[in-house]
Amino acid sequence: MPRIELRPADPSHWADATNLHVRPDQESFVPPVEESRLIDLSDTELAHEPLFIWSGGILVGFCSIYWPTRHSRRVFLGGFLIDAKHQGRGLGKAAFDALLMRVRDRHPDCRLVTLTVHPDNVTAQTLYRNAGFVPTGREIAGHLVFDRALHPPDRRPYPAP
């Protein structure tokens, strides 16, 4: 599986990130990365962590993690994309694995990861299902809701030899 590194979206790479683009048939489903810079959550109870997705020292994608500022066992993923030049190499699945590890590490009480997807975006739905997400049957603003359960890490001590 490709090696993925998630890094906080720092200002020094935003210009590079605006060059990330999905395939033309995906453009109507995924907001441009620059829109994530403009998100204002000050009037909400959500915190936001935009992340750059790197592979082999190359910026290949983007995603954001959102979570309620009050205690919650759910986080939300949004704006996920892998640049068209890097699709089809397993980077999407590897990025989701890394994102889920990050959620587990930084939000240890989280038990549910939620995302939404356009009903016509079959490519993304396949990726999400392959990453363990399941459709809930609900919709938000015309988008299908997918959830993935997170189980608490096993914190039992290793058995004695």
C-alpha cells in the first residue's frame, strides 16, 4: 500500500494545494481546495482541521476533519480529494486509513466517522465502501450520508510470555 503522510494545511503550501484538481467528471462533486480556506466556523460549534495529503514528498490530496467543540463521539470528514494525476494508485484508500488513524489518535472518544457524498459520485462511494463506510439511508442537502464505526483501541496489556 502506498505510504501516506497527513500534514496540517500550513500557509506555505496553500498555493500548491490550489493546483490539486479531480478528474473533469468529478468536478461537480468536489469543492475546490481553496474553498476550504474560506470556511468560517465561528458561528458554529464545530472545529476544523484542514489536512494536506502527501505521498513520496508530493502533495497529492486534501481533506478536512470537523468535530463538535462540545464533547461528541462523532467526527466528520469533508472536501476529500486525490489529485487526478495520482488517482488509481491506491492513494485514496491509504489516505482514508491514515485519516482514521489520525481520528483515533486525536479524538480517542470518537466512535463514529461521518461523511457525505453526491448520489451520482459512484467512484467516491466505491472508495468509501472499500474504506469501511456504509450508507445510512439518510441524506443531508441532497447528499448521501455514510458512516464508519470506530472501535476503541485495544488497551489491554500484552499477555506475559
